[in-house]
Amino acid sequence: MESLIGLLLAPPLLGAAVLLLGGRRLDRVGHWIGTALAATSFAVAVVLFADLLGRDAGDRTLTQHLYSWIPVGGFQADIAFRLDQLSMTFVLLITSVGTLIHLYSVGYMEHDERRRRFFGYLNLFLAAMLLLVLADNYLLLYVGWEGVGLASFLLIGFWQHKPSAATAAKKAFVVNRVGDIGLAIAILVMFTTFGTFAFGEVLPAAAEGGATETTMTLIGLMLLLAACGKSAQVPLQSWLGDAMEGPTPVSALIHAATMVTAGVYLIVRSGAIFEAAPDAQTAVIVVGAVTLIFGAIVGCAKDDIKKALAGSTMSQIGYMMLAAGLGPIGFVFAIMHLVTHGFFKAGLFLGAGSVMHGMNDEVDMRRYGGLRRYMPVTFVTFGLGYLAIIGFPYLSGFFSKDEIIYAAFGRGGAQGWILGGVTLLGAGLTAYYMTRIMILTFFGEKRWQPDAAGNEPHPHESPRTMTIPMIVLAVGSVFAGFLFNLNHAFVDWLSPVTGIAEGDSPVSHLTVSIAATTVMLIGVAIAWLQYGRRPVPDHAPTGRWVTRAARRDLLQDDFNHAAFVLPGNYLTRGLVYVDHKLVDGVVNGTAAAFGGLSGRLRRVQNGYARSYAVSMFGGAALLIAVTLLMRAV
């Protein structure tokens, strides 16, 4: 079965090559080729998953070595794949949700002239993400990591005729490059310390104390910086909201099951490194906790449906990052929430795209209202995703989020109470902003108006190519958590790789569930009182300073502009001034000096014989005078 691992990457990689290089002759069938090849990868994943299930828990790690990429002396970089319970979980999520998004895109991008190219980019993204999670070493992981960054740049900026889309793509690319520097430094320090990049050698050496705590802390912090970039965690979160300028299927792909989860994968896969570096592990927890609240507050204030969901993604990834920072207490539950989030968040984004499809691409929720009567399938599927994400009892989010809250309390001592309180507050804010989205979009009276050209939206249900993926994801939103929790199936599946440990929680599971459900109901009630019982104005009121700051993403772009852009501009201007006045001044001054001197010397060569005779006489007189002087001495 090891030989099948490479076949997971082959179909989407082949699809990207064929669709991007095949030319316009494939325009009529390119979207189906891309979708079929994504489905093929999913089929191979199911076969491999079935094989792993048939093996003993300790025998579920498969490796496939293709060839040695760069063997030079003591340096060796291999092209090798590693399939275990952790990577298999990601492969199933990436290929299943990715295939559904491909199918959805067939209808959503139906009238786009560049649809073939779009599906080529989708296949490229899928292949890069699969390479990232299947890599057997950090160097090959870095190749997939950069591939994901490139594909996301192409997809976010797909509608490049829009300046906002082009700017958003560049912003995502630049911010992620900052994180990529962290990953590059971490890999270099690993090789310097352990002499290898392979997971099978680096991680055991880290667990056995093969390096000083200072070195491990440096590696851990650099890995965290990389994770912050890809997973849009504070302080590298500014690109996520702008990335909504891409087509909605891109938003679902990036924000649900692929790119933003890469950072969580990196932290969990490198768990042994963080356990050997407590300070770096604490930094992961702090980043997750801060981002959890940061993203939720931003999501509460956005009127753009996609940007509100982007804030939600940031917050939910914060949950996962916090859990991953807890070590073996939270590793399994971070991945469990990642998978359940993949179902309901993909469904929510596709539902948002369905609403936009029926509303002439309008994104302002204040111009929706009452859409449940016009789009019943979208309403039901979106509603189930809504119930799952807010933690409604016995839906997917209820099981995974409650486990993270319980693990946060299990940190013990004052830290446990603080982290538990933060996760509960996040649950309340999640319920508030998601209820706000539901009310503004599907309830109340219609509020849409004709656009600038006088065209009034005529909301209608989306075609089957769009609704079928939404229905499948809604089913996952309802039942995935229950199936994972049945007989501790997910814990038993993943713990041989990630490890599992009991925390020192001062509260019981039942108490956590009651508290989380109570906080959730409070959040729903507040949103209903604010938006369900009174008319919704077409334009958002001014609001308090917190609301105004949240609408501007808590001033994150203002901070970046003040902290990095302005100093960079001043530095550039200073360098230009020094270059013009000092460097060019010295060069130009030297040239001018020699030019003036040569001009004066040139006057000696005037072409008159009498001048040359005088010069010769003067020279001879000078030689005679010097000779007589030397004799006198």
C-alpha cells in the first residue's frame, strides 16, 4: 500500500499541468477534468484509510521513499512521504472537502471566461496542500508550504481586473513570506543541531533532550511564526479579511480545510519540539487565546458576510492553536475541532456564496433579509452549519469545542481558570456573531434595493452543483462530532501519533458542557434582542469606539502602516537622499573635478608652434637650473 501514497498527489498535480498548459481547447471540459481528478485523489485516500484501519494501532505508519533529492556529503534531502493517523486525517479532509468545493465551483464559476484556469489553480492548491501534510521531513514540507502560498496568491487574486483583489493577493503573499522566514530559520537550526530534517529523527531527538532548551525554544518560536502566517494568527492575521476578494469557493477552500489549518498541523506534528521548549509552548497558548478573542470581536462588527465568516475562521483557528499549545492534553482535540470546523465552515462559506449568487453578488448583510423564503436549501444547510459552530448540543461543534474548553481548564491553577474563561467567552461571542449573521441574512423583511444600474436582485435557489456539496457538508456538520466521540473513536485513532494526557481540571465535563451551552444561549439571546426584535437599518450606525475599531479589524492595518509601512517609507527616502547627495555627490564631484582639470590641461595643447617652443625652452631652463642646483649642493 505504500506505493499508493504518491498517487494521492498525482491526480491534482496532473490536473494542474493539463488545465494550465492545455490551452483553450479544454475550456468546455476543464472544470469536469479538475473535479474528477480531485475525486480520484479522494478515492485513493479512502482506500489507504481502509488499509490503515485494518492494521494494529502501532503499525499504521507507512513511508514511501522516492529518491534522494540532494545527497551531498553529510547533507541529504529526500523526497519521501509519511502516512500515519495524523496525515491521513488531513488527507481525508483535504480531498473530501476539496472535491466538494470543486463541484460547487462548476456552478459558481459557470459564466467566468477563465474557469479552466481557475480549476487548474484549485488542483495546484490541492496538490501543494497534500504534499505539505504527507512530507516525511521538514524540507519537503517547506516545498509544500511554499506551494500553498503560491496557489493561494493565484486564487485570491484570480479576479485580477479588480484592484482590490490584486492588492489582497499581494498582501497575503507578503505577510506569509514573513512567516516563511520563520520556517526557514527553524529548518536551518534543526539541521545544524540534529544533522537531519526527517521527522523520524528530529522529533525523537528533541524528546530525548538532544539539544539545549534555548535551541529548542528558538526552533519552537520560529515554527510558531510560520504557523501564525499560514493560519492568520496574531500578529500575522491582517491578510485574512482581505483574502475575501477572491471567489467564494476560494474562501471556502482556504478558510475551511486547507491553508489556515496548515499552521495547526505544523504545531501538532512538531509536538515533541514544543514539549521540550515550555516557553515556546506557552507562546502558542497566548497566541491562540489572543486570536480567539480578536477574531470573534472582528466577526461581531462586520456587515460583509464573507468578512464576518473570515473573523470567525480566525477565532476558531485560535481555539485549535490554544489546544495545540496545551500539549498532549489538547493535541487530539485541536485536530478534532479542525476536522469538524472543516465541515461546518466550508458549508457556511458555500452558503454565503449561494446567497451572493442569488443576490447579484451583494455581500452587505444589511441589504438581505427574509431570504429563507426564497432559498430554502441554502437556509437549512447554512442553519445547520450555524448550529454546529455555536456548539448546539450534540452537533459537531458541541463535541469538539467543549473538549477544548475542558482541556483549557485542565491546564491547572490560575492559568487553567484564565484559559477556561477565555474559551467560554469565545463561545459566547461565536454564538452572538453567528446569530447576527443568520438574522440579518435569512430573517426579517427584505431590505434589498436596486443597484447603481437600476437592477433589483431576484433571490433564487442555486443550481444542484452548488446545493449538493452544501447538503453533504451540512450532514457532516451534524453527525461528524457524534461519530468521532462514539466510543472515543477519534481519540483512539489519533493518540498513538499525538499522545494523550489527562489534565488537572477543577471542573467536570458535565459542568463545562452546561457552562458552554449557557454562554451560547446568552450570546444568541443578545443577538436576537439587538437584531431580531427591531428593524435593521440599511446602514450601520456609528457605534461606540470599540465597534468602530472592530469594523477596521481592531486597527491592525493602521498598526502595520504605522509600525512598518511608514518607517519603511522614511527609511527608503533616507536611503534615496544618501544615494543622491552622498554617493552620487562623491561620484559626480570626482568626475567634475577631473573634467575641470582635463579642460585646463587641454589649453596647453593649442596648436601654436611658438607656444610649444616656449614650453620646450621653459622645460630646458628648468632642467639646467635643477642640474646646477644639484652640483652646488
